[in-house]
Amino acid sequence: MSDSLVPYSAFVEFCIHCATLALLFYDHVLTLNSEIFFIWRSNARVGKILFLFNRYFALASNVTTIAVPFTTLNNSSCRHYLKWCEVSLAITELFVIVLMMLRVYALYNQSRAALAILCTASITVCAIGGWITISSRIAANGKQETANCNDRGAGLARAWEVLLAMDVLMFIMVLIKGIQENGWRGKMRHSLVHCIIRDGAIYFLVMVAVNLANIMTYYLADTPWKGFLARPSANISVLAVSRLMLRLHETTNAKTAPNFSFSQKPVSTGIEMEWRREETSVLDDELC
């Protein structure tokens, strides 16, 4: 194989990237009706903006980076490309975190204490993650970049570890709320709390598996393979959180409107959503 051919690692990365991007597009098509009805028609402006920006920014950033592994760039262009990759990934993960925070905040009845914990943790994550990313990029700029822009240092693994820690914190908060709600044993099984805890647990398990696989590539793989699962991990997180938010809208609207039809006005489940336990105890099994 000549040196002009695309490295095998870049080809594998491209294939995995394409697979998760195709999955993202496919999920968009499947959930487009729900998005139009529940999100576009929602009165929760902030929640709507966050959801749509997260969903469509992920698609746009994927399209701008997908062809680069097959392009030979000079060192300057490579640096700009790597910076864009890191910035776009950071923005994507930031909006995923914010959307998950909204779910936990709503679950805690818009508690100020819960909001303080979530905000403190998110600010810490942003500060540490930003510092790690900038430090890693400064270190990378001090050495020769490769022709195919595959120079991703192991230092970025710590940024993903911080994100994983944030996921763990939010899952623990959801779990604690679930244990507190367990006093209503007869109602818990069919409540919105039950749906949020169950969906949150599924999201947590999926993201732990994906993020751990990505983190391991930084520590165990050779240089061309380091971080090759970063973009696929971000795509899966966007897909998962979009499904969680749409599921919350569907469940809430199905509860508040038993004779659900697309001619009815949707109920907001953005940051204005208020938690009412008495309204969530009659959900039927088929809703969850």
C-alpha cells in the first residue's frame, strides 16, 4: 500500500462516523412528526431553542468534518480543523448536559438546591474540560502535526472523564428522587417519575458504555486510533437525549390528554414545566 492511500485507522474512523451519522439522520426522520408537534409548537422558548440547537448543530458539525480524513492538509489547516472538532464536540456535549439538567431540575420540582448543585457541577465541568482541552491543544501545537490530522493526545481523555462524572452525578440525583418517591409504591409504577427514572437509567447505561469505550482509546490505542470514537460518542449522546426529551413530551401530553390527537395543543415540558405528583399517578402501562 502506498503512502498516498488513506490510513486504515482513518478509514475505520470514517466508517464508524458515517454509521452513527446515518443513525442520527434516521432518527431525525422517525421523530420528525413528534418534533414538529411537541417542540416547534411548544411555548417553552428556552427549552425549544436548546433542543433544536442541540439537534441541528450536531448534524451540521458532522457534515463539516466527515470528509476531512480523506483530505491531506498542511499543518496550519490541520490545527484549525482539530480546533473546530474540539470546539464543536464541546458545544454538542454542553447542550446535552444542559438538556439533561432540565430533566433533573423538573424532577426536583424546580428546587433551588437541586439547581445550585447542577449549576455548580456544570460550571466545574466546563472549567476543567476547557482547561484540559486548551492545554492539550497547546501541547499539540508544539510538535509536528501529522498529514492526516490524527494527532489527538491522551490528555483529552480526562475531559471525557469529567463529562462521565457529570452523567454519574445526574443519574445519582434521579435515583435519589426515585427512592424518595418509592413511598407511593402503588402510584410509582405508573407515574411520570417512574418513566423518567427508567429512561434515565437506560440513557446512563448507554452513555457509560460509549464513553468508556471512547476513553479507553486514548489510553490503550496507538496514536492514529486515539479518540476515534469521540464524534460517534457525541452523536449517540445527541440521539439519546433527543429521544429522552421527546419521550417526556409524549408521556406528559398523553397523561394530560387521554384522548390524544395531533389537533390538540401540546403541554410545555421545557424549563417552565411544573411537577405535579397528583397529575402523574394515573399513567397507564402502555405510556411507559
